[in-house]
Amino acid sequence: ERELFLPAIYNYRHATELYIKAVSGGDKIHDLNILKQRLSKTLKENFNAVMPTWFSNIIDAFHFADPSGSTFRYADSLPNEELYVDLNHVKIIMNWMAESFEIIRKEIESR
């Protein structure tokens, strides 16, 4: 199971990082906390909006489990705490996130 879990979670975490960078920059940054701050600023400046809690929670969860962006990629520094993840649920939430980022990106580009 671990062989399937690690690549899936790594890719979801990396996708989250890339989605944020696509709408708010930060090419060489991998720290999701910094990227989340940039995303918050982008949402405020472009839409006068506050980041939804569910968005923030996803970013926070990935940052907590993998602050450097390499934990699940190399599996050399796995978290000490056991993680319980429903991959079907994560897939649904990540689809919502992808759709949301696509809407944000298109709206920013149309301005």
C-alpha cells in the first residue's frame, strides 16, 4: 500500500504547489505556507476575496505532512506520526481544487 500512497500524495502535494504558482507566482519556492500567503494576496487583490477554509485546510495539511516538498518524493524523512488518508476523498477534493484554480487562472488572464 505504501508504494501506491507515496506517489499519489506526492503528486497531489506537488499539484497544489504548481496550481498556486500558476496564479500567484513563486517559481523557486516550495514552502506551501509562503505560497499560501501569496495566494491569499492574489485573491484579495484580484477578487477582493478571502481564501475559503477548505482551500486553506488542504494547503495546511500538505504543508504539515511534507513541509519541504520532498518527503513523499524520496520517502527519506517520512513523518513520525501515522497518517490516515482516504485517497478517494482526496481525489474528490483535489478535483474541486483543480477546477477552482482553473476558474481563478482564466479570470485573471481575462483582465
